[in-house]
Amino acid sequence: MTLSIIPVPGIGEVQAGMDLAMVILGALEAAGLDLEDHDIVVVTHKVVSKAEGAVASYGSDAEYQAIKEREATAVIRRRGDLMIAVTRQGFICANAGVDRSNVKPGQVVLHPRDPDRSAHRMRVRFELATDKQLAVIVTDTFGRAWRRGLTDVAIGVSGMPAIHDYRGTTDTWGRELEVTEVAVVDEIASAADLVMGKADAVPVAIIRGLSWQEGEGRATDLVRSPGEDLFR
Amino acid sequence: MTLSIIPVPGIGEVQAGMDLAMVILGALEAAGLDLEDHDIVVVTHKVVSKAEGAVASYGSDAEYQAIKEREATAVIRRRGDLMIAVTRQGFICANAGVDRSNVKPGQVVLHPRDPDRSAHRMRVRFELATDKQLAVIVTDTFGRAWRRGLTDVAIGVSGMPAIHDYRGTTDTWGRELEVTEVAVVDEIASAADLVMGKADAVPVAIIRGLSWQEGEGRATDLVRSPGEDLFR
């Protein structure tokens, strides 16, 4: 029942066009790690975006601001340079996911074009290479409306549902649970971040020992429709 | 470097007046588990509240609603029966932390009167009993403004800072990180929830192998002041 969170070292700097799944499998092998059945491979989006070429160059601060505006499909709030915006997938985060950290000077990393698809493609590669049943989660670091500090969340998912649905489950006294939908992939993303760090080059972690429901899921399942959203 | 998340079984039903720290130490011993130096003991607030008598009885739905109103220091949004409210500590969550699940019919569990203090008292007891340096986190399950599903967060902390501060840290290229404050105790709360489940009686988990900064911290450090809050 104990859960292990295993950092995967040795990924190195990822360049556009690299086969990231192969890079990760190589790093696992070099570290003496095997993928086991029902492992979850958590990958920070930054290396996914770099491999897919989802980066942009800027020469001035005005150009950097323009990239942020271009990536946003809607802006929720602005304060100074901070822009809380909606991404193409519907995620709400700072700067529409555009980030200047851990990338060459003069470049920014964008969100992958379709992070669920990125996760799916990696999962297929990992499963073919290992003959195990796996899940893949692509993560980013988001702020929260009412709490200081940031946490990692899922922006791409493959192989498992994004939400663990407890509807119909009863407690010891036979009462239906009030907590019915747990964003389990966000909890996994946060757990993985604990071994990754922000400045260290550990963009991949393995979650081992979690009992998860099989099935198709997408990180976009976590997007609350504007009609249900009380806080836009 | 591998992190372990170890569920602690055998806590059983907690009653008002019980010495929860002793109950947890007993459950650890019965399960053949020892606390090690730098372990983090994560405890769901529900057992803390029950032990401290932070529960209330209601005979009708109107009385249940009245308890919620009484626990709220301010209301952020309402929709039907759902109330997003500010707790005494300043946390923003559904129903001001009042929950009817996993408690005797006719009762609700409230937040502990001072969850940081609850965490501190347990840490002192654990450290005295084991002669190890430990941290304690008390958790609850909160919704998020813009993402479906709930995740566990910290509402009480002792022994470690709530936020890991990366200010001044630079990336490989010497650029200051844009992500400067990670809510590490919320990530730990979410990680622990992965082994706890919502209907199972596993209200305690041990996080082992995490390298954390020593120092005093409080979960209330995560409260964003109303002036900084763009989303009230």
C-alpha cells in the first residue's frame, strides 16, 4: 500500500525534434530503473514543449507581452504585468502558460499544442517498449485564486481518468460522501513535484504503488465550463 | 531520493477527548511502523476535530445551514445550498469547512479551532515520544475556483515552512525563476491523500524521504490577504 515517488535523473537539456519518450526510456535505463505495471510517468510540460518545438523567441519585453496575449484565448484578470488568462485547452493560469524560466535566454516555453495528445503519444511509446500498462501525466505549475504559493497540476493525461468519482460511495454510517470528485491527477502532479524541484534538472518522476482506475481520461476533463464557474 | 508515502491503518473511530497523538503512535506501533528523522506526519483534520470536540449536532436542514453560517467569517459566493466562505483562519472553501461525511448521523465536523496549534501540539508529542525531528500537517479537502474536482490542502502546519521560497534561485542559464513560491505543504497534503481515500478509515499518512527546510511555518501563511486577492 506504500506509494513511491521516484525521480528520474539524467534527462539533460531537451531540444526541438528529440524523441522525448526515447530520451526518458534511456534515462530510466541509465539510472537502473524499470517501468512496472501500473506505474504513472509524470513529465513536466517544459521538456514536452521543448521536444515539440512549442517555444517562441522574443527580442524585447513588448514582444514577450505579445506572445502572452497570443497564447491567451481570454483574459480573466490583469494586475501590472501579471495576466491571469485562459489557454487554448481552457486552463486558467498566469501568463497563459508562457514561461521564461529554464529555457535559453531570449526564448519562452509555451504549453504543448495538445498536452493530452502529448501524454497519449508518450504512453503508447512506453507501453510498446515495456509491455506494461501505464499512465502518463504532463504537468505545469499553477497559482490558485485564494491561496499563496503554486502547486503542480495536470495539463495532459493518458491512461487513467482525471477525476476519481466517489458518487454513490457511502461512509461508515451509510451516508453518501459530500466529497464526490477528487482531481486525482492534480494530486499526482503535486506529489511528483516534491521530488522534482524547480531549478534542478529532474523533469520526470515515476509514481509506483497507486491503485488507479483504468480508463481513458483527459486533463481537459478538469476544465470547469464557464457556466459552472463562479469566479470568472 | 525516492519519496515514500506510507498509509497508517488502524486509527479507528476517534471520540472527543481522545489523545490523538497517542492514538496515532499506538497505530504506528501496531502496524510495525517507526517514525524516522524528518518524517512528515499528515493527519486529516476530521480526526483532529473529533478528538478536540470540534463537532456540532443538528436536527434539521435549517440547523445545518445555520452551523455553516456561524462558521463563516465572510461569504464569497452562493449558489443554491453551496456556500463558498472564509473560515476563521482565512481559508476559503465550501461550507466554511463544515462537513457531514464520515461522522455520526445528525453531527457535522467543523475545522479545528486553531489547526496550526493542533499540528504543533501533535508534533511536540511525536518528537518527545520518538526523539526525532518531525513535521506535522493537518489537511482538508478543498475545491478550486477554476478546476473541477477537489484536492487535499494543508490547514495546519508545524515544524516546516508552508512555502518553499525559490526567490533568488537561478536556472541553468542564470535567469531568476519565475516560479518563486511553491506551496509545498499543499503538495504534501495532496500526495498523502493518494493513499488515504475518502471512504476508507486511513486518516494518517507518513511522508518519508523528502528533503525539507526546517523552520517554523503556519498554514495561515498560505492565506492571501484580501488586498492581494484578485478573485473575491
